[in-house]
Amino acid sequence: MHPIMASRDRLGLYLAVWIPAAMLVAIEFATVSGLPWLAAAAMAGPLALAYAFVCLAAWYPCRATPLQTSGISRLIGTHGAAAVLSSGLWIVLASVWARLLAALGFSTAFDHFGDQVPVLFVTGVLLFALSVFAYYLLISYEAARQSETRSLELDVLAREAQLMALRAQVNPHFLFNSLHSIASLIGSNQAGARRMCVLLADFLRDSVRFGGRDQITLGQELSLVRQYLGIEQIRFGARLAVHEELAPDIQDALVPPLLLQPLVENAVKHGIAGLIEGGTVTVRAQGTGADLMLTVENPYDVDRAAAAGTRLGLLNVKKRLDTQFGPLASVRVADGGGRYTAEIRLPLTSAGGAR
Amino acid sequence: MTAALRVAIVDDEEPARAILREYLQQEAGVEIIAECSNGFEAVQAVANLKPDVLLLDVQMPKLDGFEVLELIERDVAVVFVTAYDQYALKAFDVNAVDYLLKPFIPERLTQALERVRARLTRGHLPRSEPLSARLRPPRGPLTRVLIRDGANVHIVPLAKIDYAEAQDDYVSIHAERRAYLKEQTMAQLEATLDPAHFVRIHRSYLLNIDRLAKVEVTDKDSRVAILRDDTRLPISRSGFARLSVLLGE
């Protein structure tokens, strides 16, 4: 879409900018051909208006030859040809208009139109060049504004993801429930209470430490997940079982921190916690071609399926992968028959360098 | 000294039950009569053992704490015990005596039990009318109806309900060729159901619109709804008007 034709306001503003051009042309007619002022105005006004519309076309060669990627000869060639063509067209229009005014007996001075042609032609070329200049200015301004908006958007997304990750680390209810379990163990099982204190401290320390990095190894993420599950197993007892299926050598793969942990937390909170008999959370990691595939699977209560709606942790993981890997990463969930599976795919790189 | 307070502990996490057990053993005049690890057991314990106090967790499998309250006789004092503070207002709404936030110190439990005693000596606990009508709306759309049958609990998903029939202070809910009696009035049940699926076709009948096969005109101004299983239900004049609006006719 042409930027000036896009709205009535812009077109109005554009035409207003052409008023000085009309005045310039009128002065030319008055001085070169010695037309009386009224006749010069009658000639210049409609001509300037017509040329304003002709120069709208300058936008298209500007768009077709971007400043950054086009050579200087191509720029001069394209716009020079367009300027000569436009100015030529203008001269034709001007002569038709002059003859029409002469035929109407407006003024005999139009007989001297021929004297006017060189000056008019140069004016036409200059006005066209001015339009080209203005369009390039407009294009670079729009581009700058767009890239600013995009980088702002990215910034906001990244910060949001960071905040969410931080909040996920210290899910207050997880902390409250864990502290409650510790308080309980102190009465009956002091060694167990100490062990849980250490687990909780390790988990919090590692999630803060890893959370601040861009990448950690899968092995580090898995140890975080084990700490988390270890704490939850004290709360849920025999109801929470854990099963790991890890491909050999996969531990060195690099992943953004806190990618698996929120999924495992979901599996416990929305899955196991809702089952009277509990169940098994399965964590799988394997390389498939150029991808690393991570899955977390858990059973859930089918009667409570509606409660699975708000999985904030998953949404956050999705967003973070999107900003970091774009279309190279994906998050998929499968949900059916009382089993819920979250599957993450991301490019496989290892601590030793890309494979 | 009056008789011991008879307490039932309801929490799905063993450590949470253990700490209540431990704290309660330090209390004078308290007797633990039941430990329940889910809502079903809680409903059964209340029906069979009639405790004075329920120490009740909110987030549990199958039936949460509020759903348990919906199903039990209300002459039991309720103290919520949870890590979540966001249920406090709702707990106040259902007349809970106290609300303990995990973790808590023994003194806080002592205080809660004192409040229970005060409430009990002041007389009977105010027996509120069936909770569901007041409780349900802020909890989002109802997806199932809970029905207590002695010490058992039936969970009937809304989609399985054919129709409900008013019977004095009860409603008889017909689903999957069975009828469940629920202690609730027709108006209360109707208020909790999605009006896009359930329509009051008669003073005594609430119909799941998905079950309607056809409407038969028996004589002038008198109509009968015929369900997919050939059950015939009367339709009143205003019921027919509501039905027509719902069916867009």
C-alpha cells in the first residue's frame, strides 16, 4: 500500500506541501514567459496539482531499489530515468493545458509556451528528485520505528520469561508445604527432617544459580528435577513414583535452565496430587537426529480434567523456547486416556560444542 | 471438664497428618477418632463417626475440602488447614471456625480448638442451608454433581444427567438409568447448572436439553417432552416458552 494514499489526512498534508512548488512554477511563468500573474497562477496551480500525483509514483522505484542494497549506478539510473519520464509527461500535460487555455482565449501569452519548456523540464526533474529523497527518508524512518518496536517486544518477552522462571523457582506453596513437612518430620524423624532441609536448600540454591545462566547441561537440569521430586516424595510418600529413561551420553546436552522442572512440577501438581493412589512421573531424554527430545509423562484423574487448563509453567517454557530457538524448537502436549504427556524438542548441542 | 473433643483429620499428605496427630496428642481433652487421606473417607467418617471437629485440607484428590462440606451434615465444626491463603474468604463463607495456614505452631492449633469449644458451648453450630447454591457460583461452572448416599459419594458428570425431578426438599437426579436423591431444592440445583443445557420445563422437572427427542402435543395447550429413552415428562406453559427460547424457535 502506498504510504500517502493510505489515509485522507496524509494525502491532504502531502498536497499542502506542494503549494510552494505551485508558487515556484507560477513565478517561472511570470518571469520567463512574462505572463500576467493571474494567467501564471491559472497555469501553475493545475500543473502543480497534476505533478503532485505524478510524483506519488516515485514511491514504487524507491521501494524497488532499497538504499542499502542497491548500487549507486542503479540508483541514479532508475531514478534518473523515472525523473526524465515524469518530467516529460509533465511537459506534455503542460502544453495541452496551455493550448486549452489559449483556445479559451485566456491569454495570448501562451503562444510563447516553447520558451518555457527547458525551465519547466528542469523544475520537473528537481521536484521528482525531491520526492525520491522524501520517500527514502520515510522508508528509513518506518524501518527504524519497526525495528525499535520489535526489539522492545523481544525485550519484554525475555524479561517476562525470566520473571516467570524466577517465580516458578520459588513457588510459595511448594515452599510452604515443604516447610510444613519438615516441621512434621522434626517430631517423628529428625534425620529425615535434616535430609529434607538439605534437599530444599540444594534445590533453592541450584535453581537460583542455574536460573541466572543462559544454558546449563541436561545433567544439571536433571539433578534439579531429582531434588524437586525428592522433596515432593517426602510429602506424597508412596503415591509419587519416578521413572527415568535417559539415552546414554545425553547428560552433556545443553538446555536453557528450568525447562524440565516446571513440567515435572505440573506433573506432580496437576497429575499425581489429584490421584488417591498416586502414580508414576516418567522423564525421558533422547537425541533424535539434530534434535534433543525431552518428555514428561504423568497420569491424572479424568474426572478432574478441567483443572488441567491453567498450566502457566508450560506456557512460559513455550515462550522461552520461541524467543531463543524460533521454529527450531517446539512444545507439544498429548492428553488422553488419563495420561498427560508434554514433549519438548530443541536443537541438540552439547557442552563439547555442536554435534 | 466436658467430654473430649472428637476430631477427624483430613489430609492427603502423610507428614501433614502426622504433625496434626503430634500436636493434638499434646492437647488436653481431644480425641482423634479418624484419619482420612481423601475426601471420600472424610464423608464416610463424618457419616459413621460423627466427629465434633474436622481438620480439613482443601486440595485433595477426587473431592476437595469444600466438596466434602457440600456432602456432609453441617453439625460439625470445620477448621481448614492449608498452605493456600486464597481460600480464606470462601472458608468464612461456609462458616468455618478457623483457617490454619501451613506451616503453623502448636499454639495456633490450640487457639483454633478453643474457638471450636466456644462455638460448641454457645449451642449448636448454625446449620446453614445446603451449601452448594451459595458455594458454587464463584468456583466457576459446575462440571459434576456430588450426591451422598449414606456413607457413599456418587459423582455424576453433568453430561450424564437426563433430567431432575423435584420431590419436596429433595431432587431426584436421573442419570444412566439410575435415580440419585440429593438434598437440595429444585431452584438451588437449577441455579448451579448451565442454563444453556438445562431448562426447567415444568415446576417439577429440569431437563438436559441434549436428551430431548421431540415435543408432542397431547391436546390443546398440553405438551409432553419425549426423551431419547422414551421417558415422557410434562411440559408446562411457561416451561414450553423457556424451551422455545432455548431451542431458538
